[in-house]
Amino acid sequence: MLFRARRMGYRTHKEERELRRYETIFVTHPDLTEEDHSTLLEKIRSLSATGNGDILKIDDWGIKKLGYEIGKSSRGHFFLMDYLAAPHLVRELERNLRLNDRVLKFMTVKVGDDLAPETAKALKEVRPAEKVNPAGEPSPAGEVPKKDEPKKIPAEGGEGR
Amino acid sequence: MKPPARKRRSFQRRKICVFCADSNLKIDYKDIKTLGHFVTERGKILPRRISGNCAKHQRDITEAIKRARNIALMPFSIVSS
């Protein structure tokens, strides 16, 4: 029954409640303006809010050289997003990233498994603590220096791994 | 006289997995600097017998490199002219 419900796209009751910790990296076109980025981030934030997710941080890595060309562009603007979400929200976020042609590439990785409601709550609350460096290494010389989002919310922990 | 074939097999000291030796080192797909040590200049993943990783960490490294490639942090291959 459960499998069938999943296959047909219905969310099961259990899925709806469970929060997991994910991180999504997405690469946008390097020629985008500041406004383009803020609308994109705004969209993500609103999606997350409606989907009952919680964004721990969004890091702006700036423009980096890509390992290979994507759509004739050899550079890309990297963003790393660390958040708590239920699986259906991840699906929704990825669908939106896929539809957005400004986003060259994206990838979501599950960092932590099913969080108990208490830990999820604790994670949410510790947020306004200290500022945490992004997990990514400081960008090498010759690249745009990393700057944080103005609205960036510092997360409590470093790596979930 | 015996042929020196057996002798020619050079003995090599067993390499120690860097990640086992130093537990502070974390394998992360976003950390391209570390991952860069485990690929050839053409971008291929180094085999365990060269890098000296233990099986567990080699698996982690492999997964991390593949993730990094997927999101274009690392190249799949570097084609030299």
C-alpha cells in the first residue's frame, strides 16, 4: 500500500511529518545580476516556508570555474543551502530549480537522517548563535571573494558528516 | 645459479591511509582541495594501491569525487591536446 501510494505521488502521513537535514548546491549562470539572485533566493525561501521547511543557511560561494562546461558556460555562481525539510519539499524545490533556466545545475544531498522532532526543534533554536564558515573551502585566489547573503542565518553546526 | 626474478620484485612499504592516520580529516564532496590529491591529472580516480587508502575511506573518497563531478566542482575528464 505504502509503495503504491508513493508511486502514485501521494504523500504518506509519515513522510509529511519527518524532517531531514539536506543540503542543496545549485549553480546559476555567472552573468546574473544581484536582483536575479535575490528573486531566486526569495522564491526558494517562500517555497520552504510554505512547505514547512527550515533553511539553516544559504552560502554564496561566488563565481567559480566549473569542472566542465555546462551550456557553453565555463563558470558558474555557486550557492550552498543547508536546510531541514520533509521529502516532499525537496521534491518541490528540485522541481522549481529544474524549471528555472537560470540554474545550470543542482544537487541535493541528505546530510542527516530522520530527525526526531526535538532535535529538529533544537537545531532551529540554536541558529542565532555563532557564525559558521561554509563547509566549502575558502575560494582560491582569482575568484570572487565569498560574501554571505545579507539575510544569511548562521547555523549551529559545521558538517553533518 | 638461480634467476634473480624473485629478487627483482621490489618491496614497498605498506602505505597508511591518511584518513585513518588523522581522524580530523573529513571527506567532503565540497572540499575539492583534498579530493584533488586522489585523482590523476586527467581527472581519474586514483586506485587504492596507489593512494594507499583503506577500503572504507576509498569508498568515501570515490563517492565524494563522483558527487563533486556531478555538480561540476570537478571535471569528469581533462582532455589534453
